[in-house]
Amino acid sequence: MSWRRAARAARDGRGFSLPELLVSCGVLGLVMAGVAGVLATGRQVSVEGDNRAQAQQTARAAMIIEEELRLAGYGFPAAQQKILAASPTGITFWADLINASTRITANANAGDTILNVASGTGFAVGDVIYLMNSDQFWTVSVSSASATTIVVPNPGVPVALPQGVQVGRPKQIRYLWNGIDTVFKDAGTGLGFQPLATGVTGFQLTYFDTSDVAIPVASLGASLNLIRRVVVTLTAQSAGTDEVRSFTLTSSVRPRNL
């Protein structure tokens, strides 16, 4: 094509007509609406997934409570009351949650201040420990502890203790739901109640006796020594107000030492 013909073709170009522009804009609008819908759906799915995961993670606090309730009474004298209080929204019990309890590896004389033990790990200054020999027990405090010894203050242990005596280091453990959104735990370390899980919209403890019959709430105070199984039901809700999700977890536990 000569340059004259090319120039004439350029002068004759008319561009797009108004109907063509309107059709193009309409098609573009449809495409953009589809893209926006996909993005909105993707965001909704993502938020729903995050909120569901958040609620499930919070609800797993019920599994923590289950694991620790399983240890109720561990490291504590067999004949003593292991569950001190129980209600639908809280429980108090004795337990050695860190498995610090051990045994004496050599005979101890009355008045001895050093106990040879299988393991002194987990014992700290000021701990009250229980020396348990069958149905008998004595309490002393800890002055210091090493890998294989526990030192107690004068006047030492109150009686002669044979090898094999169990040394318990339980703490008084408490769980409590505030009835709004938080389950608290007191680990018995002197720090008091600390939040265990937030976003908890429902929490219930149900107790069963030696015949696996549910204990009425009104009878709990007089039936603490009959508790053999606890069902923990916890409902958690995701934070915020967008695509809120909730999750309920129910767990049943039979404490080994009740």
C-alpha cells in the first residue's frame, strides 16, 4: 500500500459508534461484576474458615480440662477428699498436673532433713509435699530439691519412713466459667485465676456417681466423694461480628485416682 492510500485510510477511520461503546461497557460491567462476586465469595469463605478454626481452637480448652481432670487426686492421700467443690460452671480438686510426685529410694529416720528420691525434678522451695505410706500420710515443706534429693526444714520428717514411700506434690486446681465469655484456671501456684480460654459462650460440667448416674446439682455439695465421671461441654464463638461461627465440644473423663 502506498503512503497516499494509507493516509486516506487513516482519514476515513470513524472509531466506535455510541451503540458499540454501550455494548462494550455493558460487557465490561458484566465481567467486573463476575470478578467482584468471585472475590466476595472467596473472602466470605476465607472469613468463615478462619472463624470456624478460631471457635474450634477455643473449644479445645475442653480437652485440656479433660486431661487435667483425669489426674484429679494424683499425688494426694488416698483417704482424703480429692474434689473440694463442684458446680455446673466450676470445680476445685487436688492434683499433681506436672507429674512431679516420686518415691523415697532409701529408708529415712525420724528427724532426717534429707530425703533420697527417685527424682527431685518438679519440686520447688515452699512446696508442701505429702509423704504417703499406705493409709498414713504426713506433710512437710520443701527447703530445696536436686535431681535425687529433697531437703525439708527442721525438725525434719516426723516419723521413720521406709524405702518406697510415695512423695506427692499436688496443687489445688480450680476451673471457673464467668458465665459470659471466659473460662479461668487457678493452677495452685499462687497467681490466682488466669484466663484459660476466651470467647466461651457456654460451659457446663455434669457429674456422675459410682453407678454412673448423673448427680443432681442440688446434691453436689453432699456427693463430692461419689463423683467418678465428669462430662465437660464447652461452646466457643469466634470474635467479631462478621460471619460469626460457633463450635461445641463435649468430653467425658473418668479421673484415675477417685
